[in-house]
Amino acid sequence: MPQTTILAIESSCDDTGAAVIRNGRLLSNVVAGQAVHEQYGGVVPELASRAHQENIIPVVEAALNQAGVTLQELDAVACTRGPGLMGALLVGASFAKGLALCLDIPLLGINHMQAHILAHFIDEPKPAFPFLCLTVSGGHTQLVQLNSPSDFILLGQTRDDAAGEAFDKIGKLLGLPYPAGPVLDKLAQNGNPGRFDFPEPQVAGLDFSFSGLKTSVLYFLQAEIKQNPDFVQENLADLCAAVQHRIVQILLHKFKKAVQQTGITRLAIAGGVSANSGLRNGLLQLAESQGWQTFIPAFAYCTDNAGMVAMAAHFRYLAGDFDDQTLLPDPRLALTAT
Amino acid sequence: MKSTYDLSGPEDLAAAADWLLREAGDSKIWCIEGPMGVGKTTLIASVCSRLGVEDAVSSPTYGLVNEYRAGGQTVYHFDLYRLKSIGEALDMGIETYLDSGSLCLIEWPEIIQPLLPLAYLQITLRIFEDRTRQLICEHVC
């Protein structure tokens, strides 16, 4: 069987990433700010296109070196087509197009949201089709049914804030540093989630809403602080636990509803918020009580990374579904588009 | 000159959006300020709906900017909350958007103050203890 070796580039938002995959097995997965920072010294700026321009060559070089693969061994080059920030996407796409042209190999423009879900196929255990995936991150909240590596059905998504953003912004109302998600999670583990009760928004179908929760926390704190200026400090752990509990319940209730609607009992989570302990434990408990299967990828494949883009590119390569030099990034690329 | 509009609840949002669009006139750059959770994104969703945007209007905090289509025109919806410096705003190409001639609705605009054109619309959303809200609109020039 011939070898299939693909270089993938991810530059949808803050981080620049590159990965090499061979026959569906990930050989390297580099994100700027980690390996590049260590290898090349100096400060790697966090944000967007100028940083991507500075990072992309060292990141690609590091990914090839770690994989022990030369440019001549590549069979295809992939990049994130969208969704994301236009300037950031353009850097990755321009680089990939140039490389594909000069090596005369196929080009693959990958959907970032599909890649998040296909990250489940990097390591064992891999879910069987069909399965449901909840993609939760700072920028996205989507509930998706996968029938195959190329057949995605969007069941629901957020109407306002993303779940990760809800953690970050409500944490900010509680005086936590931004981004507050990880700190809130840590504090919540020592709190009593039952001491305060924040209402669950009533949203029809499988869509999500988090901005009403943010406002109800704001109202609640305003009233309490009027009576006791130290209210937040004195009750911080319980407040964090209550907020975390509510956000997780909003997510899990829709997940449960999706199982009822589809009859599919294989449940996966993807995206950076997959690291939240409340969500992990809540999902595991729910699944265990119902006899459902759960899939949670390693954290390195949950946050934005090129490994997931490489995995998605591998499936597209097998399907013979290639792009050409007319490929354009699309900041608003829909889940079902490629 | 400042003008104000009082909202007693979410049912007033559509009328408030119409009022803002009238007040704005030709102004393409709207800076929208107000505390966390006051309803800035909800207000923008209402403005977009009045403009005929059919896409889902969601918070762009992570992605920094959302792009919507309304008929033939483009609307950019920014949330600059997580930017730490003006350099980061320049890195994302903020000037290209501000100079595009398209409507730019900007939440948390403080950090890009020096990059704003001479004339823009300053909108403040206030919340009172009884949970009613007030919009304050001012043409800065």
C-alpha cells in the first residue's frame, strides 16, 4: 500500500500550528508558543496575522523535523479554510497554496469545526458512526451528528455567547482574571453547587443560549453586593460551583435531548472546554447512568491544533476530495461546507 | 449633543434599534459601551435584525469580529474585550475594517480609541437598579 503523508497548517485564530500525518497516524503536532518558543527563543506574540507570518515557517519546519519527514515526501498539504479570522486564515492558506504549487501536490482546505470533531480519530478509542459530538470552546458551541467522516448534521448551536465565553465572562463578573474558565473550574471544585441557583434559559430545540445566564448573575450580584460589599469574596467557591453547574447542565440537557431525538448513544465532546472538570464528570456520570458510550480526546487535540486539521485532511485525501489554487479562506464557513 | 432612549424591558429592543438607526444617520462606526451582561450583544442582534441580517448574531469575543450580510451590505460586529494592546488590534487588521465603509458595530472599543476616525457614534447602554435600561447616543466629531 502506498504511503500517504500530509502536512497540515492551522491558523484560524491566535495560534499557528503545523502537523504531519502518515497513513492516518500523527507523526508531529506543533503549536507556536510552545515548541517554537522553546526552540527559537524570544517571545512569540499571541495574536493574529502578523504573528502567524512570523511563526509559520519555524512551526512548519519543527513539525517536519519532529516527524522526520522532508518536503519531497509530502503527498498533500492542508490548511484551515475557515471559520476564523480572515487575516489569520490568509496566512495559512497562502503558505499552503504556495507549497502545494511548488511541490506539485494536492491542496486541501479544511473546515476547522469538522476538524475539531475528527480529532477523535487521532487516538484510540475511536467512536463508531453515527455519533453525537458537542464542540465547546471559547468561540463555538455546536451539537453535531456525524454519520461518516464527511457527513455532518448541525443539530444545534449557540444563539449568543459560546460556552467557553460564558465561563470567561461570568468569571470576570466574579472578579476572576480573564480568561477565567480554568480558574473558575478550580475554585468550583471546592464549592457547593447547590447553594445558589441560577435559572436555566428556555431555548427551543437543540440551540443554546448563555447571555441570559450572564445577565442573571449580574443582577444577582448587584443585589447581594448592595447588602454586603464582600459578598463575592466570601462566597466565591460556591458562586463558581453554581455557575459551573448551570453551564454544564445547559450543555448536558441538550445532549440528552439530542440522544432522545436521534437514538444515538455514542457521545463525544471536542473543543477547549472539554478540559472543564465539571463537564467531563457530568458527562461521564450521565452516560454511565444511561449506559451510553463517551469519547473525550486528549487535551492537546481539544484546543486549536494542527493535528486535528491533519486528521481531517487524511479523510479528505482518502476520499480524493481535493481543492485547487482557487481555494479562498472563508471566515464564516458553515459546519457542513468544505 | 447627547440623546437618550429608555427601555423598560426586552420588548422595547426593536423600537430602540430603530431609534438608534435613525439617530446614527450616515455614521458607520458605532462604539458601544456598557458593563458586562448589560445586553450589548443583544442590542446589536436587534439592530442587525432591523437591518435585515438573517445570519445568527452571536458574540465574537473569541474570533474578535463577526461578519454578517444584510441585503447587499456587510455588517462587521466586533468584540475587542480580550485584546490587551492596540498592537493586537493592528495585528488583526482593524484599520481595514474601519476604512471599509461598511457598518462597524464595536463592543469594548476603549482599546482602539486612537484608531477611530474623527467622527463616530458613541453609544452607552446603562442599567438601573430596577433593571430598566437607558441608551445614550452621541455623535463624536
